[in-house]
Amino acid sequence: MNEKQRLESQQAVQEGNSSDKKSGKDYSKYFESVYTPPSLKDAKKRGKEEVKYHKDFSLPEEFKGMGQGRKFYIRTYGCQMNEHDTEVMAGIFMGLGYEPTDSVDDANVILLNTCAIRENAENKVFGELGHLKHLKQQNPDVLIGVCGCMSQEESVVNKILKTYHQVDMIFGTHNIHRLPNILHEAYMSKEMVVEVWSKEGDVIENLPKIRRGNIKAWVNIMYGCDKFCTYCIVPFTRGKERSRRPDDIIQEVRQLAAQGYQEITLLGQNVNAYGKDFEDMKYGLGDLMDEIRKIDIPRIRFTTSHPRDFDDHLIEVLAKGGNLVEHIHLPVQSGSSEVLKIMARKYTREQYLELVRKIKAAIPNASFTTDIIVGYPNETDEQFEETLSLYREVGYESAYTFIYSPREGTPAAKMQDNVPMEVKKERLQRLNALVNELSAEAMKKYQGEVVEVLVEGESKNNPDVLAGYTRKSKLVNFVGPKTAIGKLVKVRITEAKTWSLNGEMVEETQAVEVK
Ligand code: 5AD
Ligand code: SF4
């Protein structure tokens, strides 16, 4: 089928026609199993349907062995959720008999696991697809797939269908477990296979995973987001909030502890909404953390928090310390109550500061980091100044900072914007200067102190130096034996830089106070 015919068939499908009246061809197979167009309209209409839990996932027998003699390569863009989805897809590939490869030139299947959060994230993917066009010309048998958040966007799917003919398959964030079927379809049809479900609501357990390391692991606790901040595409690309059952999470963390993992990060787009969708019990993130902290694993983190749902019970539990680290990532987005209102963040500057005050009172040595967007539509100089003043007032140790990027289909994208790009860039620079200043200040406090470091491996720049992170996520480089990799060691800080610390390992036997 050529491109024109394919587009005609989609049109037929979109119109609810399963056969093309002109040619008499039957396109029902596209309607049923192949072409399910993504739709923002559907995403917005989602209701409160019951969450279904599937605990019996297994790879279809008929597809096992599909990957014999074949290699896969996955390039991941964006957040930890995507990184973790890549681990699941790697698990599925390996279960089908594929082998991993680090080189696109060696791969028989190439997947781009994409991010839609800002325009530049999307542009990187389109650029990469451009490069892959040559590879496809040289080797037409290689399968190229696009998955992740961009695939959930109708406009992206249409653009790929129209322009990027080197792509063989597009599948969405709710279709990952269908990877074996999608691959099979792509091998059989040699036409672009598109499977993107707007409907979500299911939680699938027991998916295979090949984790990227054996020191730190990610564990999903919930999926999706129902907050609908006016700038954000995530509630559309990731669907509605649905939580995994506590027993499944606890069992996964216990298994990871038994396998020797040292650090777990609990993942969700809005982890503080954990459990809100349970109809049979009142159980939130505080309750979950209170159980997980009893598991014998040295460090537990969670990300990402929404200030609105950060409740007193959670603070109480975090204050128990132990393996619950005292690093709180708490995205604020703006220091102006007016901008926060337009963003639909559902808290004011004062409420945010009150939450920080409460957390600091309960956990005096807590460190805070945040996410900030500058140049929101019509943001004034005064409103931006409020962001700077809030940054100082909280005393963040670091931040991810962004220029607002309009995302199609979100309410903010329809807003008139009177802030010129140069002004947005200037604001970002001023904010980043402040971020650097406070980061350097926070680092200086470590000079001469002893910190606990989870050693992850050799430093990227120097194989003679080891690198790891403190409980508060500070990067530490130090000279030490390779046997320390994967372990918690004590390091005395000899030099504090803006973004990292240098130090020397302290003998096991020395009694020191650890920060
Ligand atoms: N433009 C700029 N930044 C955004 N973020 C989310 N959506 C946008 C957007 N449209 C930022 C927020 C969020 C982080 C993950 O990305 O700060 O917390
Ligand atoms: Fe996006 Fe807001 Fe949900 Fe975070 S809480 S994922 S910023 S909609």
C-alpha cells in the first residue's frame, strides 16, 4: 500500500468506515487492531471509570522466539517515568529473545521513547527521525518505532504519518504491554502500525523488566495525572490517575531489597495523589511510605510531588527519617499567586510557603529542590520578581528551570502572550544565576564534613575517581577502591564546587559524624 492509499484508509477509519466505498477494499483490520487514532478530545472527556488490575500478564507464547538473532536499541527522552518504561520494554524484548545493543547501526529494531513536555524535547525526536531516514534507506529491514508521550498526541501522529515514512510503528503509553503484538504486526504488514489508546484506566502488573543497574531502582506507584495544570500535556499523554495496589508495590520493593538494591525511587506524575482512586479504602502516600520504610533498603525517595496534596500524615511519616531521605523535590512553578492561579496549580504563594515551613519544622535538616517555569503568558516583571524572592525565601538547593513552552491542546496554549522571547530568556538567565548562587552556598556547607555516599561507579571524566550521591542527591567524586562500587561509604569533603563535591574516603573503622 502506498502512502496515499494508507492516508485514505485512515480517513475511512476515522470516519467510522471499515471499507473504502470507492475501491471496495476492506480496511476493517486497521479499525480493529491497527489504527486507533489518539485523541485529546477523548482524553479530556475521561470519567471515573473503575481501575482494572491485570495481574496475569505473560508474553504471548506464539511470539516467543520472535527476536532470535535480532537486536533492539531504545533511545529514551524525558523523565524517569520514561526511563522506567524503557526498562519494561527492554524486559519484553528480552523475553521475546531479542538481544540489546548500544549501537543503532547494529539494531534490527530501534525505538524512540519520546517526551512531549516542551517543544524542544519534541524537536530532538524529529531531528533523530531525520537521521534514521538514512539508516532505513541503507537497511530497509530495520524496524523504527516511536513510543512514549509524543505518540499520544494526535498532531504528532498525523505529522509522522504524513512526513516520516521511515517509521514502521507508533504506539502509546497505554500500549506498552502490547509491544509483542505491535512488533508482529509491523513484521507482517510492513506498513506503519499505529496503536495508541486514548482510553486508559488499567494497571498491568507482572510486566517483565530489565533494570538498568543493580544499585538504584525505580518503582511505579501510580500512573497518570488529574491535576490539569493549564500548561501541561501530561494529563493527556499519561491519562488519568490510577494507583497500584500497596501489596504489589511492597512486594516489588521487598524483592529489590532481597536482590541487594540500595536505593528505591517511587515514581508517579503526582505521587501525592497516591491512593485517591481507591474506592475500598482510605490509604495515601503517607501510609505507603510508613510501610516501605520498614523494608531493609538504605534509601527511599519519591518523585514528583504536588504541593497541593502533600498532607500532614506524609510529613509525620517522613519525619521518622531512617531510610526515608530528607530531600524533598517540591515543584512550585512560580512564586506569584496570580500566575499560580492562571496555571491552575490550586495553591497560593503563602500556602506553598506554609507547607515548606511545616516540613522544615518536622524535618529540620530537609533540603528542597524545585521546578520553575518562567515567561508564562503575560507574566509581569513583578510576578517574576516574586519567583526570585520565593526562591531565596525557601532556600532551595537546586532547581530545574524552564521557559514556558506552549503545548497544543492545553488551555495555556490558547492564551494571548505579551512577553517577548528575549524577556523570557533574560528571566531564565537571572533565575539560573540565583539557582547557581544558592547551590554553591549549599555546597560550601559541606566543606570538611563527612557525608554518606552511595557509590555508583567510576566518574565519567576520570576512571581513577569514583562517583556517587549523598542522601540529598549531591554528586560526590572521590578516590577509593573499586570494591566500594554499589556500597554506602563515608567521604570527607575536601572541595565544594557549585554542582559537585570532591572528597576522600574515610576508613570504615573511624568514628565520625555523618551529615
Ligand atoms: N513549558 C515549560 N515547562 C513545562 N513543564 C511542564 N510543562 C511545561 C511547559 N509546557 C515543566 C514543569 C514540570 C516539569 C516536569 O516540566 O516545571 O514540573
Ligand atoms: Fe503536569 Fe501539573 Fe500533573 Fe505535574 S501536576 S504532571 S505539572 S498537570
